[in-house]
Amino acid sequence: MRRVLVTLTTLFLLAPLGQVRGMEPTLFEPVPMDGLPAEVLDEATCQPIEILSPLAADEYLPGSVTFAWEPVSKECLEEQGIEEAVYLVQIYKIKADEETMYDEFKSYGPAEDRELLEPGKYRWVVSLLAGEPMFSSEPDQEPRFYIIDESVQVPTLTSPVGGAWLPEGSTLLTWKGEPTISRADVCTWNVRYAEVDATEWMLVEGISETELELILGGGVYEWQAQCETYWARGPWAEPELFGIDDIAPTVGIAGSTPLTVALGATLQFSGTAQDLESGVASLRFRIIQGSTEVLAWTNAASLGAFAGSAVLPAGTYELQVEAVDAVGNTTTATRAVNVVVPTPTPENGGIGGNPNGTTVVVAQVAAQTAPVQVAVSVPAPVQQEEEVAPATPSPSPTPGQGEVAGAATDDGNTGSTTFWWWLLLTAVAFFIIWFLIARRRDEDEQQK
């Protein structure tokens, strides 16, 4: 009886040890591929296996694909009494949103290369194999990846292409293409884009039309499009570059403020206009007096420097130089201009020296190798009238010339003044006549 009790006691004490070191642990129930229950993980050092590659939406041409994952920790293996880790990799192929087992294999390391020659969409999961799969990767870590179907045609990118520059705001990407070469199918389109030198693509999937509108900031971008059929994805189109220009040109006018020339002299001006993105497409020149545009002309693209000249009537003006880049961004520089009137002299024919009353304005702009000339006729400045001295009253005509004395003069006095002058002259005339008659009488009496 004593021997039986010792034997039963020994078996009772050793039984748990045998279970711990066996292939079917009792601390954890066999775990399905969607991971361990959270309450079990909280009590152990074992965690779900982390997948390294392929990751979600990775793509491969038919050939070798490397499946990689983080190995189960040594502490977990010791805790479970597992001497050597053996992993089970299971690969599922997805067709019409239904999964079927495509392949599975065992691996003794944290990475394995396999040949997947058939194009299609796949999902995979890895588990630690200890009698049954356990410590599997979590569902959200079971990425879908693609083996490219080379029978799916590559779309043709149509716009923007070739490094085109576009204005800031809405950007429309367009492309064209057919789904497959060998069988009838329908494409849904995927587009990815990124700034040049960026480390990650921005991916837009499931586009039904052959266009995509984006709102992008300034920078240089590249983009690609891809056809995805019901079964697989086709190759990406070769990337195309384009730029978003959100910076206006810089423009400056050289010289002092204001630019001052004498009337008749040629106004000379120069400056620079630059745009480091889409480039300066045109230069617009305007000369304004008040609210009136006196002269305006446009020059073609500039290589960075410009120069111009103009002959203007006397006055104060404003010179405006507007630089326009290839996408329409504009910058305007202004400079005051004074055309000074010299002192009038007989040699210069008066103010402006132009007796014909008009001034011919000629402007010339030099940029690159082809100057642009503009000839405009504008009214000359109004000449000032010379001051006229007040008229001097003409002397009275001499009596006996057939005119009434005092009738030829009218200095603007009142009628009363004219009457008194007339009365005085009449009295003098009568006095002279009386004097002559009296003298004649005296001579006659002396002769008698």
C-alpha cells in the first residue's frame, strides 16, 4: 500500500513537467492564424509575429519573392519549452474577393525565398509551428501583395508630361489605355505621385475614369498610372515629371529715383527680370502720365536683362515693367520719370523746339538678340502764349486829312471823357479862327 502511494505521488508531481516539455503546451491553447487572445498575451512574453516583407500593396514581377518576418524571441521559446523554431508560411490567392490556398511551406529561419510565377493578388501569414500554428501574425499585419501581370497593358500618360510647368491650384492628371492584350477585361486605375527625391509615393487606387484632379503646392513632381484588372495589376507606366510654379518672377529697374532727362533727350533705362522655375515668358512696358497710358509695348522672353529707351514730351511719368512667367505669375516694378523743360530760346524754336505742334515718340526695347521697336505719335505739350503789351493810343490825325479829329482813337474811356475832349478841341479851333479874323481886321484898318 505504501509503495502504491509513493508511485501515485511521483506521477502526480512529474505530470506537469512532462506537459511543459512536450510539443503541445498546456499554457496556451492552439491559436488560429488571426493571433493570440489578448488576455493570454498579457500573461506571456510571446507576442504575435511581425511581418517585414512583402508589405501592403508591394508589387513584384514574376520571379523570386522573399518572405521575411521577425523571429519569435528566445524567451518565448524557452517559456514554451521549444528547442527550435519552425515557421509555417501560408499564401492565399485572391480572386473576386475570395481567397484560396495557393501555397504553404515550412521554414526554419526568419526569411524564405519562393517562386511565384503566376500573376495575381495574394495575402500571406506566418505562424510559429508547435504541433499547431501559434503566435501568428495579426490580421492587420497580413498584407496583400501583387505579382505583376505583364499581359496587362501599360497606360500612356498624356498630361502633364515632359517637365511641364503648371500654375498653383487644381492639377489634372490624364492618361489613356486598354486593359489587356489577351482577354477582355475592365481596368480600374491606380495613380501614384510624389515630389522628386521624396521617400514615399502617394497612392490613389480604384479610379474609374482616366483622369485624376489633385491640389498640389509648389514643387517638382513625378507621377505614374497603372491598370488593375479583376485578377491582377499591370506594370506601372514610366514616370513623367511636372512642376507647380507658385513663385512670381523678380524684376528690378536700375538707376536713380526719379529717372530725369531734359526735353528732347532720350530716356534710357535697364534692369533685370528672373524666374528660377518656369522662366520669364514676356516683359510688358508701360509709360503712364496720371491715368493716361502714353506708351505701351510687350517684349518676348528675356534672358534675365532688359534695356529700353523712349523720347517723351515734357512732364512727370511713371515707368512700369511687368514680368510674366510661363504659368502667368506676374511681378511689376515701377520708377518715376521726369522730363524737364529747358529755358525757351530762339535756337530751340520755343518750348520743345517743335513748330509743327506734335512730338514723335519712339521706344526701343532690347532683350536677347531681337529688339522690338514701337513708334507712337502723341500730342505735343501745349505751347504757352507770349504776353502782349497794352496797345498805345494812336496820335490824333492832323486836321485837314479828311478825318474828324479824335474820331480815330478809342482807348476804351467812357463817352463823357470823349465829349470833353471834343469840346476842348472845338473851343481851340474857334479861338484860332477868331484870332485870325481879328488880326486880318487890324491889318485892313492900318492900310486905310
